[in-house]
Amino acid sequence: MAKEKHEIYDEQDKRLGRLILKILGIVAIVSGLVGPFIYLLNANWGRELGTLAVICGGVAICLGPKGRTAGGQWLALLKTLGLSILVLGYFVIVLKLLG
């Protein structure tokens, strides 16, 4: 019986973890997309949104299903680095076109 309770808690923890990863992914996408436009209005807030996009996206990648495996950790870190370069490139392109 104790094992059944443990499995129930594991399933609830899995659902909570997946929900948190989905929220982090959504926050990363939204803050990454609107960050350059906010940067045009307030540079400090724009930089903070860009940083938030990279941090939330990196956490979602590293703590996702593939980032928790032994070999997947290095790939997740490389994907996070790629994400940061992508966000930086997006900021530069938008600011060159609009700024």
C-alpha cells in the first residue's frame, strides 16, 4: 500500500513538473519575442526580458526529458548557448530594422 501512495505522488509530481516546464517555455518565448520592442521604449527592461528569455528557456531545456540524461546534459547546455545566441541575434536584427 505504501508503494501505491508513492506512485500517486510520483504522478502528481510529474504533472506539476511538466506544467512548470510548459510555463517556463511560454515565458521564454513571450519575453524573447517582445523584449526588443520593449528595449526601444526602455533599454533596461528590454535587457531584462532578454535575460529572462535565456534563463527560462535554458531551464526548460536542461530540466526537460532529454536534458536529464547523462549524455543529454551537454547537448542541453549547448542548446541553451544556441538559444542565447539566437535571442541576441533577434534583438540585433529587430533593433537594426526599427531603431
